[in-house]
Amino acid sequence: MQKIERILIKYCSLPGKQLHFRQVNFYVNTSGEASFFHKTTCCNHPDLKFIKAFFISNLLITNNSGTLKTLELQNAIASAINWLLASQDDEGFWVGRLESNSCMEAEWILAMHILGIDDDPKYGGVVKAILNDQRDDGSWDIYFDAPTGDINTTVESYAALRLAGIDPDSEQLKKARKWILAHGGLSGIRVFTRYWLALLGEWPWEHTPALPPEIIFLPRWTPFNIYRFATWARATMLPLAVLSARRPVVPSSSAHRLDELFPDGRENFDFRLPRKFGFFSWEQFFFSADRFLNGYTNFFYTPFREGAIQQCLDWIVDHQDTDGAWGGIQPPWIYSLLALRCEGYSLDHQVLRKGLEAFSSPRWSYQKEGGIYLQPSVSPIWDTVLTLLAFLDCDMPEGTYRSAIRAIQYLINQQVLTNGDWQVFVKNVEPGGWAFEYENEKYPDVDDTAVAVIVLRRIFPYVKDEKIRNQIQLAVDRALNWLMAMQNKNGGWAAFDKDNTGRILTKIPFADFGELLDPPSVDVTAHVLEAFGLCDMDKTNPVVAEACRYIREEQEKDGSWFGRWGVNYIYGTAAVLPALEIIGEEMTADYIKHAQQWLVTHQNEDGGWGESCGSYMDNGLRGKGPSTASQTGWALMGLLAGGSNENDKYIKRGLEYLLKHQKKDGTWDEPQYTGTGFPGYGVGERVDLKRSKARLNQGEELSRGFMLNYNLYRHYFPLIAMGRAQKHFAKQ
């Protein structure tokens, strides 16, 4: 008895612990009493079959049958936090792997050939990575467990492996070739894949969309000014415009040609761009304009071309990130290297050397199963702020404070205080945002900035050092000023730009991939609202009121919200509900209960939640898919918003799922892709699939899309949910 009492007293005397006790009755087996009571810090008496004791409420959850069952939530939280503490970088940030698809590795192989680099030590490992990810049917896909492979990824991977010397009669390439030919062959490939084949001499340049470099001359008031395109699109287009104008060809040797992908001969293949639109349409107009621009490229007199190319090159060099990348993402990075090389920059030139060295940085690549994978981007700011949010939702447990302070100091140092592209249309506003990556000062983004404000405001009461407190306050003030200025006309916020909504841009032949625009989204807007709410702004503030109106208008009839940057309706719904609570919305309102009921009805039998990436093209898949740790965490965050007990049994089932699937080291496995780069709509926002599906020319495989597996989503989102649930049940 004395030993157990000392344990309980020690636990109760931990500094900063606010403990809640409840008197509960429970039965135990005599044989299991010793270990059971040691974990629960209750008195141990071997003769007792029925015990009335005080029990720490946040260690106890009632299961569906009404009996009491210990799920050891506190232990699970502690284990997850310890995993994070051990994973923090020496500089103070957290960052997880960012997985995408094999185009990243394939295009690197193709680029090495075009650049004339044949001695990179990563080469064999990158080839192995491509081979690792081939599906059983011979194809390569866009996301884990996609219903079918993707023609573009498969063709690019095939071309890369042929360049790497893989025998076309090998089992891997025979299967890939069979799949390609069975799925329409090369006639259905996207614009980017056509450009790559043109660079290799496998595709006629005149049958690729013309991107005139003269676009850089267009004034800002015109709809086709480069700053009317989304940040990622403009950063990709300008180097491609140089390549499109120069039309370089670096053919492979005859042994590596892709003749086998033209089974009827190249002379009988139709290389023309597909036409799936009416004669009297913008698409037809731009298709005709493209034919003219292709002709102009070969015309003997192009008076403004050289000046345009030089301005494009100057823009490219000016926009290189400090770490050597461009835009913090792989596509503009690799195209910029090719464009500069095409224009005579040597491999020893400091710009090219810096860009190439970045690919060798361990920050941009990782090893798995003997392969070397190249990340499409890196997420240290995003992962750091969400990790801090998890600590805060668990009430900053013992051991997290010092770690959090290091992370806060890193964040403060990373705030972007220099000029960027956003200032073209947002005048007289000081910088104050955060970027997603290590070094990307031209493109701070609203989502990272909003969540940074959330954690800085919430951690402020914990910080005792006056200097750090002052730094936090200054950083928050700068960020709030910037966020206010970035609100769009419709009340919402986009990721990078303001009022970037010119849909006419999506009609050009080049626009058959991803998204060309960056319009407002509900999930980004919700994070901004949550930040504003923590800064004492409520619905009486006109900025907040406009954002709330936008969110109400975007709600689906079934009660959910579309997820632009996470998969999909679970993500959007989970982002909105906590934000509405913070800004003082009445959480018993019908539209909120409708949203929470949508989450309840989409809980899986195993207690978790999941949603397939295919939901971006099939409304029948909304909220449906194998359970994942991250999506279960999101759903729980949505159900816990408002503090009602109506959904407790569903919350408890979700917690049981998380606890059951937590690994011994404190984290979770999650091969599914739950992050969204591009749904593939072109317009950057939700569309009416009944009207747009045929135009998009993609199915559930998302051949126009770009999906992501954030390797830390599986960790901090469940931890956030568990921390909030712990407090929720402690109040009862």
C-alpha cells in the first residue's frame, strides 16, 4: 500500500499538472491485479475482487457496451510525443519524407542525359527506385493503391529505364510496354510528357504546345500576364518557354530509342494535339493560335524573341532559391536547369552548380529499399508548426518545452521578410509570411503562415523569456498584417496568391495538367480563421464575417466541405469545424451538426476513417476508403469541435482504432496518400464532376493530378486528435 501511495503522490506533484479525479467502479481478475494497478497507480490488495477507487479520468474511456476499458490513452500520447522528440532536427525543425510518384525519378534520369551528366553517384539508386515502384501489371501510378496505372508516369519511367540501359526485352519493360500499348499508347500522353520526348528527339517539337517567351512582355493588366498564373505554373512555364522557343534535341543512342512504342511506325503515328472541344469555343480559338505560334517559332524573322528569352533567363536566375532549387518544388527546378544549360550556361556556372548540388542534398532525397528517391518538395515549416500544434493540444507535456522553444526560434528566423511575387498585385504591404520549404522567399504561403500564427499565439503563455516573447509578438503582428492583405474578393484565402482566378488561362493547349490557378480554398480559409480567432477576432469583424460567408457558401449538400490540399472531404470538413469554434460560431447550428453527422456516417467498421484519392473524380468515393491514421485524426478533430457529448461513442471508436494501430515506437504506418498537390481540375478548385468529367480526360487514377504522402501526417494528426480527446473526456 505504501509503495503505490508514493507513486500516486509523485504523479500528483509533477509541476504544471492539472489532474482530474473521478470515483469509478470496476471489476478485475485477481491474477491481473498487480500489473493493472501499477499502471493506474491505484492501491493494490490481492484479496479484493471489487474495488472502488479514484482513477485519473484521462486514462479511462467507456467502450460501446458501457463497461470500462482502459485504452491507455496517456501512454499512447507519451509514446507519440517521445517519438517526435527523438525526431527533431538539430536546427529545431521537424520534417518528414514527402513521397509522390516515379515521374520525379524518371525526369531526373532524363535530365541527366540532356545535361550531359553521366557520373552522378545517385544514378543507380534512382533507377532502382523506379523499378521498386512498378506495379504488378507493368505500369506506374500516381498514388498508392490507385485503381489503375498512369499513362504519363509509365511512359516517362519506361523512357528513363531505356536510357539507363535496361534491356527492352527485360521482364520489367516488356510488362510496361504491353501496358502502355494496351492503354492507348503514346496518343494519350500529357503536354509535359510530350516535351520530355521532344527533348529526346522522340516527338516532333511542332506537335507540342507553343509557349512563346514573349509572354514575359505582357503587361500586368492583361489576362495572360505571367503573374496571372499560379506561382508553381509561372515558375514552370518560363523555363519551358525558353525550351519551346529553342527546341533543343539531345537524342539517345540508337540502342535506346523508343521505336517499340510506335508499333505501326513513326510515319503512321498521329502526333497532333487531341481536340475534344467545339468549333466555337475558347479552346478552339487557342488551338488555332497555337498553330500560328508554332509557325512563328520557325519563322525567319522573330524580332522580339532574343530579348524575351534574355528576360526569361534573368527572371529564372533571380528566382533561384538560396538552397539551389526553384520555387521549392521539383518541376520548375529541373526545367530551369535545362533552360539555362540550353542557353549556354556551363555545368560549372554557379547557378547550375548550386541547382545540381541541391539534388544531392540529403534534404531533397532519401533511401528506401535500396533505391534513392527524389522528393517533389520539402516541408520543414509545415511539419514543424503541426508538430508544435500537437504538443499544445496535449498541454505541453513534460519534456516538450525545451524542444518547442528551439522550434519557435527556428520559425522566427524563417519568417519571410523579403519581397516576393505576391507583391505584384498586393501593394503597400510589408512581408510577414512563412514558406513551406527550407528556402523559398519568393513564395510565402498563407496556409503555413496561418498555422504558424496559431501555434505562436497558443505557445505564448508558456514562454517566460521576455526576449522570445517580444519576438513572437512581432512575428505574429507581421503575419496578421500580411494575412489580412491576402484575403480574396470572395472572402476566402488561396495558398500563394490573391484573386488568382482567371479561368480563361485553363483553355490554352498547355493546360492539360494539374492546376494553373490558385483560387481560394475552404481548408486554407479555415486555418486563417482559426488564427484570427486566437488573435481575438470574432464574427463581428468584417474580415471574419466575409470568410464565414464564403465557408457557408462552399458547404456541400451532404454537409461536408471539399479539401483542396488534403484528401479530401474529410480534410476539408475537419479544417472548418475547429475554426468555426474558435471564432465563436454557435456549434449547435444545423449546418455544423450536418457536417459532424456526415463524419459520423462515414466512419468505417474498424472505427477509423479513410478516403481514397479517387474521390476527386468519383463522388461516390467521398469519405470512403481504408482507414488511415491521418484521416482518422482529422475526423476526430471535426467531431471534437464544439465539445458536445453527442458523438462520444464515435470518438471513442476512433480512438480505439488509433490505439490499436499505434506501433511500439509510438508512430503509425500509412502507405496511403492523404496529401493533395493537384486534383487535376486545371482551375484549382472543386468542379461539378457531372459536367466536367469528360473534359478532364482523367479517371480515378488522376493522370492530371499530383498526390502526396506526407510521412508525418500519420503522426501529428492522430496525436492532435488524442490530445483533444483527452481534454474532452477529462471535462466529464
